[in-house]
Amino acid sequence: MNKINPTTCVATSNLKIDIPDNQGRNIVLYFYPKDDTPGCTIEGNDFSRLNGDFAANNSVIYGVSRDSIASHEKFINKFNYTIDLISDEDESLCKQFDVLKLKKMYGKEHIGIVRSTFVISPDGDILKQWDKVKVDGHAEEVLDFIKTL
């Protein structure tokens, strides 16, 4: 996939998010498995810490999981995130970006979100994609890429 299908999503802070961005910014869309779990918390903290640097480089960050808006709001408030989270309970965004995969945990198989990040231009082009993301240093790596644009 090189270009995304335009879509509107529901996010925290009572936002309706247009993808691609209708304000001319790049979107950093990071998919994560579940609110309030260790890796997802670190990733949210890292992107929140760097949010000002992303904004200074004409980019907005949104985290995406299948959790509800209520769960997302609780997660944001618990850790004082400065970014908004998109609820993809119907999995439409996850399916468009092909991040749902068969995973194994404790010997059981299930379909879950594989941690992935996409940078989307205001024109809807996918400028960069990371699959099977390792959390440590990832937000910085994404910011380094954004700075090259």
C-alpha cells in the first residue's frame, strides 16, 4: 500500500480525525496492542515526550488500538499523555493498514495488532512504514525520519 483510502476516525478529546490530515500536516500513526500494558505505555510516553518536536516539524501523532474511547481516555489521564488516541473497535483502520496478524501468547493463538508505525503525507502517501516495532528508541527514530522531510 503506497496511498491510503481517506477515512475519518473517532479519537480522544472528542476529536474526529481525518486521515490524511486536512490541515496539511504529516500524520504519524502508530498501532499498538492494548492500553495500559508495559510496552504500549512506554511507547505512549515516548511519543508524548517528543510531541512538541513532531509538531515543530509539521507532524501530528495518533496512537491506534482496538480499545474503546473510554479506555483510551483513562490511559491518557493515567500517564498524562500529550497525544490523542484513535479507537478502532471495528478494526477498519487496522485492516486498511494490515496490522492484524496471528500471534501466539502463552501457547495460545489469537489475532492481534502487530506494533507498527506509518508516516502519512497530507496527500495520503505512506512516506515510511515500520513493522514489528521494538519500543526502545522507536519514537526518536520516527522523529529523525520526520526531520528529513
